Amino acid sequence: MIGVWARVKYLIVERSTIALGVSDNEGLAYRIPMTEWLSDEQQRAWRSYLEGTARFVDALDRAHDAGIPLSMGEYHLMVQLSEQPDRTLRMSALADGLALSRSRLTHTVDRMERRGLVARHAVPGDRRGVNCVMTDAGWDLLVEAAPLHVAAVRRLMIDVIDPDELLVLGRAMAKVAQEAKSATA
């Protein structure tokens, strides 16, 4: 990558499109097309999204820290398990559903296992597979945490935006999640 950047000779800006002018070893110039700049309206929307998301997640984290007996990550994990038959999910599927690396999920599950909220069990018939299972103590804690979590989500988002905006937001973010997931596959 450094070799390419070292050969960049000039930046070309034409009608809001950027391209890099590059010289190869023979001194020939060619252009590497880049992306189009965001319009002013797109830039404002993008920055509003970044700030809104950061502030929302921070406020929700603080709500969890202040009285919800599970961190945001733990809560999300417990919800995923609660929606599965026998409150059980294979660790790899859980990592995918939470958009976490397997390593990060393992650390979270380790912490929760020490607290007695989840347990890991081998997948029957699969020597390498591991299931994460919510314990009864984990279920009880989720039942305690859910009303507090939902109240915070309602206060910070649901009651702040119009119902139509919420539906549009949900559809838009589902598209973004799908595209981002495809890009990392």
C-alpha cells in the first residue's frame, strides 16, 4: 500500500469526483477513480447519524451502568438466547447475531458464566461445537432488567421520533446491516 501512495503525483477533482493521479515505474500516468464527495445534505445527515448513534449508545450504556443489572452487551446476548428454543444458541451463531468476534464473545460469556448467568455445553454429535445456554438465574436477571432497558430505549429513541420515522430508520438500518455484513463476508 505504501508503494502506491508514494507514487501519487497529483489529486484530480472534477465535478465533485476525486481521482488520484498515479505514475507507474515507467513514468506513465493513470487515474485511480475514487468516490464521489457527499453533498452538503448527505454530509449533515451522516454527521447527525454519527452523533445521534454515539450519544444514544452512550446514554443507554449509562442507563445500564446506573441500575440495569446487565451491561448493554450482556443484555443483548441474553435477549438473543431468550428468543431461542431452550434458551440455547451455538456460540458461532451467537457471535454472528451480535456482530461480535468469537474472541470478544468468549470473553463476555466467560464473565457471564462466572456470574452463573449462562453455561457452555458441547453440541451433541459435534466435537468442536459449543452451545451457550441461559441459566435460570440468567433468565431471572433478564426478566428484572428488561423493563428498565425498554424504558430507557423508549425515553431515548421511541418517544423522541415519530412512528413513521422509526419504521424508516428500521428499514434503513436493516439495509445498512446487510450491506456491512456482506462486505465483511
